[in-house]
Amino acid sequence: MQIAGGTCGICKQKIVFSEDGKFCPHCNIVVHRHCELKNRCDDCGQAFQAQERPSIDPLEDAILPRALRVSNSGGPVLVVGLILIVLVLAFVFWILIVSFFGGMHDSL
């Protein structure tokens, strides 16, 4: 139940901040904390409840720039790409060496 903006059941004035009031979940009335010092509603005997502040998690609630966000790393793709490039270059050099030495062997 929303406390702020409600009308106090005792003094009939608006409750400005939710921290200033409490409510009865059974009767659906709100009262100022300083107007009703008891912890239970006079009408129904239920315990008053106060608005609870949500827990704050700065890491969860933060808005981070794209550069600072954790993302999937491109490291594995880079390593596989480099290995493929090295294998292709080794194959090309092997072909060149075989053709060079093979051509020299034929001329002897």
C-alpha cells in the first residue's frame, strides 16, 4: 500500500513522505508515526506495517558505458584465427621449399 500522499486516519492531514507513516493491511488506513505511537491498529488489532526501502545494489542498478560493460571476449576467436594463419603460412612456405628444392634436384 502506498503511504505517501495518503490521509492520516487520526489527524486527517496528508502524509508527505512514506517514512513518516505506517499502515494497517487489514483496515487499509494510513497514519502518521507521531499520531499513532502504538504498533497495533486500534480498530482490528493487526500490527501496523511500514514501507520498506528496497535494497540498493549499486552494481546491479548502475548504468555503465558500453566500454566498461562485461562482454564476451573475442580472445578465443583471435587465437583460432592466428593458428589458422600460421598453418596457412607454414603450408605455403612448405610448398615453396618443396618446389625450390625439387627443382634443384631435377637439375643435378
